[in-house]
Amino acid sequence: MRSVGERIVYTATVILAFTATAPAASAQSIRQLRLSPPLASLSEEFTISTSVRELADGRVMVTESRDRGIVVADFARDAVAVVGRKGNGPGEYQLPGSLYVLRSDSSLVAEIVGRRWYVLHGDRIVRTLPPDLPAIVATRGVIYSADSLGRVLVLETPPLEGTREVTERDSAYVALIDRSSGRADTVTAVRRRPQTETRITDERGRVVQSGSAPTVALAAEEGALLFPDGWLAVARLDPFRIDWRRPDGTWVMGKALPVPVIRYSARERAARERRNRPRTTAIPKGFPVPPAARSTARYLPPFESGRSSLQAASDGRLLVRRTPSADFEGTRYLVVSRAGQLDGELVLPTSTRIVGFGRGTVYVREADAEEVQRLRRHAWPPR
């Protein structure tokens, strides 16, 4: 087991393109799954709801990246109340990230700005963890996922000052950080997306400029997700598969998933432009225009990038949000068992995303034409 500081060497991992070995498969070979009609809905409007965590009494905690921050919602009463308040004091927050399930009714949430963590029990903030806590120092305040065994998962990259170029040969380390001691256990590495990264600090060490821009449009990257019970799922690209790490550290290596490889053709380009056109908004005056990617991937990645592309279902399976294509529109989640088997593909409307799970339930948000979001509760598993 090594500390974070001992792992600052940037490892170049030679990885073949996933398209070279991914299996060819027909759409008919994947079982299509659908959710049953909603069990309950909230009439409350949300702006951007990022996560939902179900409590023992059936209420849910919801994080919202704008406006209210953290709220508690009661589907039975169709009621929503704000938890805590915005500020910098104990029990207050500025911009909370996602909620992660701990033991019983406890949850963990990281402050996106300020590098503080909050522990909630039920609908109350019971502890504010300061930025100098060893685990927060080790993770730089960032949480990718967490478990009930006292660990959080982070993807580590070398410290950066200035600008650097990341290629598909570069990797990020998947590390499990002990929340009590800050000790890190690096368990594997994942392939990164080609991009340029910038981070500039002032003389006091404060970040004055930070950001990234892709250099290859539609380039793929690998991902990892820590489940509440301590299992770790790693989404691989060569070939496209899911590897699982048990809580005892042993691995279940997945086999190639029967998902077709799709060439990024003129037809796919036209379909992508149609999908993105309704969501295209003008860049506010004074904001920098992000540079265009220098090239485009030859094939669509099998799954979308970003933390929300992987979801931990309450039955232990992994949901992987598939990249939309001309023949596979809408929101689609590949459902993968812990044996690495593809159990099917959950098909949802384009405007719908999964944001959390409960005991035998799944929570989805759906946005209307004005981008107003509402939450629904459905039965899980799907049929």
C-alpha cells in the first residue's frame, strides 16, 4: 500500500484501440428492458438534480447543483424541504456534489468548492469535515464514489502546474482512500481521454485557472465505480468489458460484451448534430470559447464519458450509459452482472436519466422542453 505522494510518476500504458478487438454483434442479440409505470412522482420542479439517496422511511435526499443544494423529498406527501442552508459555517454548504451511501441512513457528500466533506444522518448534516483532514488532503477533496466500508474512490493523475497534453496512452490510477487515515491503496489504472489540461495557481497556492479541452472528439475513456458494499466495477475498452474487484481484493475479469462497434460515418455525424442542436446554447459574453478538437475518433465509444455514465444498482449490477447512435437513440443503459455478463439493455426516453436507487426502486429525472426536471420512482429491476 503506497501513499499518494509516492505515486506521482506518470505511467504511459500502451493500450490498443478498443475497436480492434471489440466483438461484432447485432442489436437483436441484446435483450431490451423497460421500466414499469412510475410508482410515484414529484410535482416539484428541479433545475439540475445530480443524485438521489433513499432513506429508510422512504423519503429521499436529493442534491441539486443549482439553487437549493440539498433537499429532502417525500413522494408520499409530494413535498420537498431544503436541508441546511448555504454558507461557510458548520452545517452549511456552498455547492454540494453527489450523495454517497454509508451505513444505515448516513450519507457522505463533498463540497465542490471549499474542499469540505459533510456527513448526513437522515435529513440532517451531523458533521462537517475540514479541508486538512488526511483523507480530504489525499483526494484533493474529490470523491468519485464511496462505500460503507470506510473508503472513497478517486482517479489520480500527476500534479499539474501549467498545461499538459494527455493522449490515449496515458492512464489514471484508481485508488481507494481510507476515510479515517487518508491511506491510499492503488488497485488498477484506467485509460484516459485525449485532452489538454491546464491548472495555474497564484503565489498563495490558490487555483486561478483550471480546465480541460478534448483534442479528439468522441474519444473514449475508461471508468470505475465503487459500490456501497465494497465491490469495484471497472469499465474497460480493450475489449469493451466490465472487470470486478471484490472487497477482499480478488478480481473477476469480464469477457467482451456483445455490443456492436459503430463507425463514426457521415450518417452518424448527421444524427449527432440533430441530437445536439436542441441543447446548443450561446456562450455568455466574456466566457472563453473552448477550442475545437483537432480530430475525431473513427468509431463511437461504447459508453459515454463522465461519472454519471456508471450507476450502481441496488441489486449489485452495474448500469453503463451507452453512447447514442443513429440506430440506438434515446437513453440506454447496459445492465451488467457481477459475473461480467450482459443481462440486457434498459431503454429510456432521451430526456431521462437515472439518478439513484433504493430498496427495489430506481429514481429517474426527466426534463421537459424548457429543461425543467421532475423526479419519478419506479420499481427495480426492469422487465
